[in-house]
Amino acid sequence: MNQDNFDQNYELKYPTFTKEMVKDYTILLPTMLPIHFRLFEKALISSGYKTRLLTNCSDNIKQIGLRYVHNDTCYPALLVIGQFIDALDNMSEDERHKTALLITQTGGGCRASNYIYLLRKALVKANYNYVPVISLNATKGLERDRGFKLTLPLVLKLAAAMTYGDMLMYMRNKVISYEINKGDSDKLVTKWVELIGDEFLKNKGTSFKLLKKHIEQIAKDFDDIKINNIVKPKVGIVGEIYIKYSSLGNNDLEKFLIKEGAEVMVPGLYGFLFYCLYNTLYDRKLYKVSKLKVFLFKRVIKLLERRENAMIEAIKKTKYTPMNKFDKTKDYSYGVLSHRTKMGEGWLLTAEMVELVEEGYKNVVCAQPFGCLPNHICGKGVMKKIKNIYKDANIVAIDYDPSATRVNQENRIKLMLAMSRETLDKEVKH
């Protein structure tokens, strides 16, 4: 396709993922949540799709993204597009003609809604305009591909994968900074991801009975890991969803904090899904959303709450404190930010910051793409108010973009940790 007529014609002619492509095409998945996405990959494979989770996370990804995306565009889009293009660059011509790209689409009001358009534009510029892009979304009116269907069995597998992912991530975060035998936590994660992935391939692992059994065993396995009793600074990570979770996006933030001697907590993916569901209930009051849609979303919330309760009850049987129910989490934003503020991560970002401080993670890193308006308002914009309420809250906002250097980011975090250690020393002396 000629680049000159791209703006006029491309949206009408971009390639779609058809039923005929399912058998022969490999679908590439971008990286974000390492535990969850490995399980999502298995769920898709078990549903008949050939998939490959990308692991190319070199520093070169950013430079590739800058070739095809304007540097003022949302940093996560730049990285995801750079990762896709890099993967295509390293394929043979035959492989590229049998490859499709999958990307999520929320349909929200921030720049993330433009990711697919930006990706397609980048593919044209890179001369890969024949590569189909699949939109994974559950929003009415957004695009659909005939070859990719969110069937009920696939949705149940993805929901189970998210539950297992949140459970494994939470327990790993609780244990890894204190384990005596380094690597025990990661070995357990690998063991369970492989076990559950194999069950998905056999069309098992999604029933509530088996899910509950696995969750209880996961909790017990992590509880059995030998740990020390060293007192460490507790640090929570919040922010824009991609930058919060992706090591590519946040320059291995979690690994850096652990190396610096901190215990790290990252809120689970359940919170973001609950947040999206509750926003629809709030829309009923503000925008007259259909009663049927509200009814269905309430049923989904109940189903998720049952699985959330299973995680909490399993962790209660260990020496570790479980996560809160989201029904409690959502109320933490009251008095700080209205639930009507729901662009991007919206009020969830504020609620998670307050919750972390309340739960003892008084040091909070708010990781956000530079120029991310929802995060600057709902994250950076409420920090002063949170600090006025919680005098011992130690919150730092870290911007991530193509021009930001890892050294400057890490130095600001080191300063936050130094202040935290001073506070811990004073508490120990008293």
C-alpha cells in the first residue's frame, strides 16, 4: 500500500483475521504481566489458536518504537509497537505472512484507545501492512474479527488464568524479599504456571472446585518456603496499567526494589477488572445504561467475588495477610477522589494508593507515562491530599518516557527508600 494514500484508504482496507487464518497463523502477544500472560497464552492455545508470547525486551525496543510512533504518544503504545515490529523484523518473509498481532482495547477516553490505529499505521510504515491486527475487547461497537471469537469456554479460561495469576503474583510478592534460599519463589511460580497451563491444554483447571483446590495448595506451598525475619521497607507500586506491571515499561522496577532491600506489593489485575465493572454500574446513574447490562455486570461481579473470596480464605490459613476484598478497596478513594473520575485508571489509582498506605506499604511509587493526563490527575494530583491525611505516607511519582533515564528514576526511588529506612530505624530504637 502506498504511504501517500494511507490516511484516505487504509482504515477501509486493513487486513482482518479470518477463520481460515486460525489454523496456520501465529498470534503474537505483547508482554505485560509475566505470570498472567503465560497462562493467557495457554488458554488461547487450548482454544485452538497458535500463539507466542513475546519476550524480546531489549533496550532496542524503545528505539524501534521511536521510528514508527511519535515521541509524544503514550509510552506504552510506543513500547508495544516497538516490540511487535522488532519481532516481525526478526522473522523470515514466509513467517511474517503467517503472523497476526493481538492487542487489547478498552474503548476508554485516554490515548490507549488509539493503540490499534497507531499499530496499523506503524505496520504500513514498516512495509508490514499485510499483517492482521486483532482487537481483544468486550465493548459493544468496537471492531471484531471473524477468525477470533471470545467464546464462553475461552472467557472462563481467561478468568481462571487471571485468578491464578493474581494469586501467584501476590504470594510471590509476600515471600520473595524474605526467602532464605534465593529462587524458591520463582521456582514455585514456574511449577504452577506449567501445571495449570497443562490443565488448560486438557480443557481442565477452570471449574470453581478445582480452582479453589489449586489456590489452597498454592498458598500452602508459599507458606512452606523458609523465610527470615529481617524488617524491610515496604513499597507499593501503582500507576498506569502497562507501566505498573511491565518490566519493559518500568525498567525492571520491581526487581530493582527487591535488590535494594524492599518488600514490594503490586495490586492484582482483579482490581482493574472490578473497577471497569463498577464503572458501568455508576454509569447507570449518570448516563442511563440499560438495566440488562447492569444486571449482567452485577452477576459477573458476584462470580468474581466468589473467586476473590477463595484467594482470601486460602491466604488466611497461612502466616501472611491476604489482600482486601475489592468491595473495601473501592471505598478508599472516598474523601479524596470521586468515583465519577474514571478515565484511564481513574479513581482506582487513588484507591490503591490509599489502600497500600493503610496496609503498611507507606512508600508508594506511582509509575506513569509522561503526559498521561488520567494518571497525573488521579495519581500525582491527589498525592498532597493523601499526605495530608496520612502524615507518614512517602509517595513518589516516576515518569517513564523515551527521554527519561533509568539513573534519574532509580536515584529518586533510592531517595524514597533512604527516607523510609530512617523512619524504620527510629521505630526500632523506640
